[in-house]
Amino acid sequence: MEHGEPQAGAPIDPAIIAAFKTVATAVISDNLQRLPGATNLRPFYAGSPMAGVALTVNTAPGDNLFIHRALDLVKPGDVIVVNGGGGETRALVGEIIAAIARQRGAAGIIVDGAVRDSNVLMNSDFPVFARAVNHRGPYKNGPGAINVPVSIGGMIVAPGDVVVADADGVVAFAPAIASELLEAVRGQEQREAEIMASIRAGRYRGAYAE
């Protein structure tokens, strides 16, 4: 299978995506009942938090043929989200793929698998998240699929979902709830700011915040 259904629905307001770049994934998770979120994926870059729209890829562990094919479909603001089966024995993404994705306007890459060229990636501000590092390169045989629901770190991501990632982790959600979620997140940020102010003033007597 080469391609799934194209991303559906009206494009999400870029201002909402930009706003989520300023929001901690922990706070987003809190307002999604602390349920969604990928585990054991960490950043391999030196930049700011990432937010964008999911361009999803399913690929066999250790094989990146369909990642290369997805690069031809990248639109500005897309996050390439790859289910590599959690494989750590071969790298699926390295310096070249990251450079191509960046040049084509991608907001970042998330790989449930391994990367290489980690020193280059770690000194770049282009967002790359992955499970591990391995110098061994990938096969390019397939199979795979593009724009289908994928599982990364135990979280399901659908094509077109909003994806936000920072030093704490990766979370994704449907664009239909983005505006409501952002409002809830801003409310929590305000409450937490008030808690921090009360702590600094020696007045905090509340219940557990986290």
C-alpha cells in the first residue's frame, strides 16, 4: 500500500498552530485527561518547541523508503510522523532527510525508531524527535503507507492531527478540538501562574497542582 486517504477537513488556522508552539506539552496533556501522548521519544535538536500538522508514515522497522516518498508530499508546516515500529537497530532519519524536510517547509520530524548523524541534528534548530541513535543505515525496500493512522510511542496519530512536541515529549490531537483546547490550556497557565506567585509570596496552601 503506497498512500492512504489525503488529509481531510479545512486547514487549521496558522495562528492556532503558532500559539501551541508556546504551550508546554505537559499542560496540553493535562487538558486531554492526561491520556494522549507518546512515550520514550526525545528531542535531537537545539531549538524551540515544535507544532504542526501530521503527515503520517508507516514503514517497516529499519526501512525508510516511504519516508523518502513522503518528502515529496511535504507542505509548509507539516510534521512528518513516522511509525518505525520502535526499531532501534537501523536509523530511519539522518542529516540528509532532515535537511530535505527543512528545505521543503516541514515543521519537524518525529520517528518511533532510530536516527543517526546525531551530532549534526543536535546542533541544528530543526526539530527531530526519535527513540534512539544508531549509526547503521536503513534498507529502502518497503513496505509502507503514507497518510494513514499511525502509532508512535503508544499514541495514535491521524493524518492532519495537530502535533506538539518539546523537551518533555510529544502529544497530538484532532484539529476540531484545537481552539477549545487552547482556551483550556490558557486557563490552566493562568491558574499555575497564580499558584507560582503565591508560592513566591509564601501564601500557598493549596492541594496538589500536578
